[in-house]
Amino acid sequence: MKLTRRQFLASLGAAAALASIGAYYWIFPKREERVLRVYNYSAYINPDIIKDFESKYGVKVIYDEYESAEEAYAKLQLGGGGYDVIVLTDQYVPQAVKKGLVAQLDKTRIPNLGNVDRVFFENNFDPGLRYAVPYAWGTTGIGVNRDYVAEGEIEGYEQLFDTKVFLPRHKGKVSMLEEFLEVVNAAKLYLGIPLNDWSEESKQRIIELLREQRDFLAGYYGASVYIPALAKGDLHAAHAWSGDVVQAQSENKSVEYVLPKEGAFVWIDFMVIPVNARSPDLAYEWINFLLDPAVAAKNSSYTYYPSPVKRELLEGLIGKDVLENPAVYPPSGTKLVQTYPLDESALKVVEEISTAVKRV
């Protein structure tokens, strides 16, 4: 049986033990522990990958989670929060770069970048991947529990904003994403407002729509809340990210993912290194580690989010239940909607809408 430090002190006596420990560290000074600090969305990594990295590199990983990109961006603006790697959703990357919040990458330190599909180098948010490396990608849609929502009862955002039939029928059992930019974009798609329209008129139309919807909702939830709630039936429908719904489905086969008929938003989440990172060397090791095909496959098989690693490199490493799942890899013919990079004025409008809608 392993003797814990508490048992050791109790058995020998506190004074004697402390004296012995002090003498040991005076003769053999404790080596400074190498620590990597990572900030990522909740329910967005295979925990074994953290352990594998710690074992391979002899380091300690402090891994903290958040529920919305606004939180991550706020941390960056406050100096990075002491983190070495932050996962940031695509629309916030241009502003982080513009404000000098993230370090330009030394690609010679990320040899596994060659495993990334070329399409990601052509993204609209950091063309050429000069400051950000893709972590995962997916779509935004709707998770439903078929024990409570009949087949064909919900086809898209039309029902999520329906205050006459759908929402009253499921009052208090429907949630929207905590990440409010996603809520605003969903409202724009439903109202037919161009995604790059941030005018006062459009802002007021969105506020009016979301206020009407608000009183029927269970709340604005992140993955750590809506995944178990969907599985248990505490939520009948949830505005959700694709892989999260598959995670809920793995717990309850009645859960399904609906690609909205109005269009499913496609997004990319990126890994960035804050300019004030304490351990940039370990940050590069972490990023490179996650782009190894075996590691990427292990992560995707757990989170149900597609890796940016070339699909041919993942063949045989990921099961068909993931590679052929429409909630993971959207089928051909799916209406996919690309989002736009945000400028500072757009971010301000999103914040204004959020405040106006949530204000009691």
C-alpha cells in the first residue's frame, strides 16, 4: 500500500517529519516542475491525451475549460490569463491577431503541420496559418431527444424561434447556446439578415426576436450542461454543436442531430499561443502532439469532432461510426454556411444584443 504524505506525517510525528523533509530538500533541491497551461471549451478533449502528453514529455498539464468563446477572448485581452495555449473560435482570431494578443508561429517547431489538410490553410480567418493552428471543426445545429420531439416536428431555426406552437409545447425544455454570437447568427439566418450586416435596424430586429423567445427557454447553455440534459430528457431540444450531440447520443440513442434547413454554420476552432505565454516551448510541443494522426484519431473518436488532419491519414485509426456519421462529417448536399471574420464594431453589437436580451 502506498504511504501518503498525510500518513507519513502521522506515523513519524509532524516535527520530526518536517525536519527530515527540510534536510532532504536542502541537500537535494527540488527540480522546478515544467507546467503547460491550456484553456479550451468544455467536453472537448479525450482526457487520456492529457495524460499521454504528461507522460511523454514529463510535464504537468493544467487544463481549464470554458463555455463560450467570449470567455476565451476576454482572457486573451487581459494578458492571456497565464495560459500557454488557448483554443479560440475562428471569428475571434482576426481581432486577436490585430491587437497583438497572440504570437506569430514558428512553423519549424510544428513539423506535424504537414499533416493538416490544405483546405485549412485557405481559411478566411488566418490565411496561411501564421498565428493559429486548427484544433477541430464542426457545424452548429440542433440536438433533439426523440422521446419528446417527434420526427419532422423540428426542421430548423423556424421551430426554435416559433413562439406560437413549438416553444409553448416544449416550454422550459429548449436551450440556446451560451456563446451568444452563435445565437445572433442563428437569428440572422432565420430573419434573412446578411451575416455581415451589423446595422442598428438589424440589431433591433434581432433583439426583438430573441426577447420573444427568451421566456420559453430553459436557458443559454454550454456543452457541459446541454449534453447531459439532452441525454436525460431534461432538454427536449438544444441549439448545439455537432460533436456534443453525438456525445449525448452515445448516452441515449433517442438523441439525434438536426442540420437546420436554413443552413448549418461551419466553424473552425484554432489553437493560439498568447504573447505572454509562460511556457511557449511546451505550447509548441502540445500543438505538434495534437496533430499526430494517432493522437488526432484518438481525440476525434472521443469528442466526435473532425480533426483538421488529412482524412486519408486517419483511415483505419477512426471507426466508421465516426467517419460516416452525418453529425460528424456533414453529407454531400448539406447546406453549409460560412461565417465572416468580426471586427471590433461587430463584437460590440453582439455584446449589446446579449445585454439587451438577457436584461430582466
